[in-house]
Amino acid sequence: MRMQFTEKNHNSFMMQALNKQRKNREFCDVALSVDQKVFYAHLNVLAAMSSHIRNLISSNDMKADDELFIIIDAKFLSSELVEQLLDYFYTGKIVISEKNVEDLLKGAKYFSSPSLRNHCSDFLLRSLKKNNCLYYMLLATSYDMKDVANAAYDGIRDNFNYWAGPGITDFMHCPPNVFSRLLKDEHLHVQNEDQTLSTLLQWVKYRKAEREKYFKKYFTYIHLSAVSTSTLLSTCREVLLFADHTGPLSRIESTLSDRKKGNPQSLMLQQRKGALMDSVVILGGQKEQGKFNSGVFAYIIGENIWLKLTEMPYKAAALSATSLGRYIYVSGGTTEQISGLKTAWKYDIDTNSWIKLPDLPIGLVFHTMVTCGGAVYSVGGSTAPRKYISSIYKYDEGKEKWILAGKMSIPMDATALITKGDKTIYIVTGRCLVNGRFSRVGVLDCFDTQTKNVVQYITFPIQFNHKPLLSFPQENVLSIQSHKESLEINLQKIKMSKSTKLVPLLPNNYSLDLSHAVCSIGDNKVFVCGGLICPGDTRPEEYAINRHAYMLDQSLGEWRVLAQPPEALDCPACCTAKLPCKILQKTVVN
């Protein structure tokens, strides 16, 4: 009779025993000296994990009882890093962060460890963000990681508007081969071609002695027909500072001459396909006949036109949306059959495609989505008539799930939100049940997205039912404006005061309503479209939907009528977005 027995977790037990021996310096036959500190290990373990060690053994014709002594330059690998690498070789565990990934890549290169290199590559791909893609690009180039290099390049291209923006000096260190590739890219996400030309001039002047030789060639990548006349004129003076300026100057003068002869054209139509346009995106909603809509329309602010972007994967009203980079996130809503949907999607603007996201934890209507610190949040909402929630959910991209990030002080839906910096969301008023009646309550909550703490700053009586318009007229002063009354809250002193700046009624004396699509544009403009026609505070008996779109200039207190939307919609979702100019190839629908 024969029986086989298998030791459970034998491999793990063996490595734990060997690691214990290493730490006790038992049976070790290799020593690594770094900065006068010596580490002991077993040749068999290191040879299994490092082809470099295996090659050293082969090249030195080592015998069974020989010991290997390796001296490592502390300028290349620190003693702390060597200790961390040995722990990884024996345990298979490594903690990688943005702070140590470059050192670990050095270690992986020195020891020729493909497994560690792969872990570092996986970390870089999964942690790639707007503000680190240039650094990751440089790392990927240095250590020949093509997948990371391609993903990081896409990140720089898709966020060029950020990298070329004010206060971001790191981009001046962009290597010439990457910079030229970006300038040639038709899908570069720039604010406009003025920004591209300005960035080229800044980049060359930053290290003029070594970069001036690139200027003439790189200048040919600029779409001069898309650059404003004022920028071209100012560039003429700057170009004269370069030795070889004849060609670029001639091109500028030719462009200006052609512009004088021809009819004025919109510069927007001359931009590269990736140039970004400030837009308002309208999603879903309900038509006058009661049918739910799945259409997605974009209002191009600079051109005063409407475009049909796409169709949503589902039809709904009272849903919510927000944008983050190249994506538009949408979730929840109501249909004929379901009063609170869990569904969530994101729309890839660049590829014109939808990506299914995990469902919300619960079905929601009249929740408010917002972007803060590079993350998407859903605040409050209703699960059913008269059933409000206080939950604040965050979409975790890494875990691909919605997580509970915090709770408001009061369960509410239809909250008004405004963000400050990359970590703070102010939740200002919301709708809930007060003495058995629907009512908007005056409350200000401050949600810190990093600590996940929600602090109720202040409660106050209000006389309006619609979402107020929010702004920061001063650094620590929050303005809350409505048709009937306006307030200012000093966030440092937690003190409220009345304001005389009221929101004027919409044209034809309509008032703002919860059903309107409302978006803040910049610091002092507000976009409004759709929604019910409400002559006063009470809802009309007949179902009538506003067919117009308006823009409020808050500094002047005046509404301007915009191009008419393609559909009259009740309770659509609404968000601002930066859309690439290539969508201008789509059909104008107004």
C-alpha cells in the first residue's frame, strides 16, 4: 500500500524558514555591502530571483562551498533599498508608492528582476493621474516600459490644457522628443492654438541655449490659421529674439496678410481636432408628451450652437451627471417603471463610446453628482417619494465600486453644491420633509473629501424653493442667491448676512425651478434650459416645458437668450464639459 501526503503551504513555510535564517545569519553564503552596511543572504534564493546574481555565479566559476561578496555603490542603491529588496526576494511582498517606485525600478534593473519590474509597471499604470503623467513618462522612458510610456503620453496629451496652464513649471522639463510629438498631435487637448504657440515659446526660452535649435522645426507644427491676431502680433516681437527667425516670421506675416484680405472666420473651426471647447452637456429628461429621453446634446458656448453628441444607454429623467477629464458620468433617474434607478455609466468623449459602471448602492433620483479632487461623488437624493437619504457616495476608480464617503447632517435631495480647491464640497440647502410638507431647508454642510468628515456650519431660514445660485465673491465668503432673497456666509467667522443681489426672473417673468437644467459657467455666468414654465412659486396645472436656453451674467444681473435647444425637456441632467473641436463635425441641431 502506498499513500501520498502533501504538506499544506509548504512553499510558504520554506521561504519563511529561509528568511528567518537570513535575519539570523544562518547558512548564508552571500554578502552585500552598501555604505558600510553588510546584508547576508542565500545564493540559491537570490539566484532564483535575480538573473544578475545568477550571471555573477556563472562568470566567477563558483564552487559549492564558495561565498560571494558584492559591493554596491550607495549612490545607485541605498542600504534601505537593498534591505527592502531582500525582504521582497524572500517574502514576495512589496509596497509600492509614488515616492519609492523610481528606487524600486533601479533595484529591479540592478538585480535584473523582471517580476519586480512588472509590479512597478502595474503600479504606474494603475496610479496614473493628470498631475503625475509627465513624471511617469520620464520613468517609463528611462526603464523602457512601453505600455506605461504610451499611457503616460496619452495622459499628457489629454491634459495638455493643465500642463500648459499657469503655475505648472514642471512641463518646462519635458524632453524634446516628447514635446515635438505633442505639438504634432492633432488630438492634443489644448485650450486653443494660442496656448500651443505660447507654450512652445516658453519651452524654448526656458533653456534657450540648448533648445533654440529646435524652434524653427517645431514652429511648423503650430496651426497659425487658428491663432488669434493679437497673439500673432505679440509673437512677432518674441520671434525676433531667436537667431533663425526668418521662416517663422514670414509665416506669421503671411497669415496676417491673408486674414486682412479674406472674410473673418471663426477661429474655432480652424483649431486642431483635440482643442477644447467650453460646453454644457444636457442628458436625458422627459418630453412634453411624457416620453423619457435618452438624447445627449451639447451647447457650445463660444459658438452659440447645439450639437447632438450621442444617445445614452438608457432613458430617464431626474438623473444626475458630472464631467471629469475626457469622461461624462451619469447615474440614477426615473422611468415609467422604476422611480429610482441604480444604473451608472460614463461616456468617453474622445472615442464616442459608453462604459458601464457598477450600479449605485441604491436607486436614486434628484441626487447631485459633482467632481472634486479628481474623483466623482453622488450627494443625497431620494429613493422613493418622501424618502430622502443623507449618504455621500464616491466612485473608487481603483476598486471599481461606489463607496460610502460620508453623510450629510440632514437627509435631503436636490442639493446645491459648490467645490473649493481639491478637497472641499459645500452642500448648500436641500429638499426634505418639514412638518409633512416638501420644503427646501437652509443648511450649510462642509464635506472634507480627504478626512471624510461632514461639519454642519450653520442653519438659516430661507424663503425660496428652487436651487440657489452659488459663488465665492471673496476668498472666504459664500454667496447664496435666489429670486426672493440672497445671503452671504463668512466661512471663517461662520456668520450670515443679507445681500441685495437677487437673481432676476427668467425672461417672460419665469422663476427658476427644480426641473430646470442649471450650470455655473466660470465665476459669474449661469446657464439655464428646459424645465417647467413657472410664472410664480406654485407649479402650473398644465404641463408646459420651457423651450428656451438662457445665460445669466451675474455681474450685470441680466439674462441673454441663447440658441434654442433641440428638445424641450423636463428634469434633464446638466454639466459643464471640455469637448474636443472634432465634435464640430457632428450635425448642428438648431
